[in-house]
Amino acid sequence: MMFITKIILVLLFMLLISCGGAKFVQESPGSEDVNLVTSVDQNQCEYKGEVKNKVKGYSVDFYNDSEKNLIQLGKNAAVERKGNTILISDYKEYRGTQSALFKIYDC
């Protein structure tokens, strides 16, 4: 299961690069129910794992959409891992590249 998740994320990443900074990441069914939170009560939530996503692009518009794309990738990964909550534990912005580490929970 984890191997398939990694393959899917790599394919999504490659798709974003090949599109020259795609502005849209398709929503997985159920991802609209995943919550983005700033903290998690470890006693009430089950840890499901983590995923690091990266998007790359060089247009001005891309910077405006990069955070949305990263969050959607995190939500899609949560659905795959049977989670309903994501927490961004590390967000980095470099020239032309943004990345984030998402911790996935079921709360």
C-alpha cells in the first residue's frame, strides 16, 4: 500500500513538472472531507503516516497556486491512507519550488 502511494505521488509530481507549473491538482474523491489543522490532539487521533510533496514552477501565477496545490496533494494522500486530518509540519519555499511535509491523522 505504501509503495503504491509513493508511486502515485511520484507520478503526480512528474505530471506537475511536465505541465510547466500546473495550476490545478485534481481532487481525489473524499478529499473535500479532509481537514487542514494547525495542531492535533495525539490522544484523540490515530497517526497514519506522513508524505512530503513538492511542486515546481517558474511563473508568477504558479506562486499564487502552489500552496493550494500542495494542500490538495496532502489531502489526496490522506484519503489514500484512510486519514481525515492533515497537519503541515514543514513548509519550505525556494526559488521555483515549494515543498511541504504533511502528517496524516484519523481523528
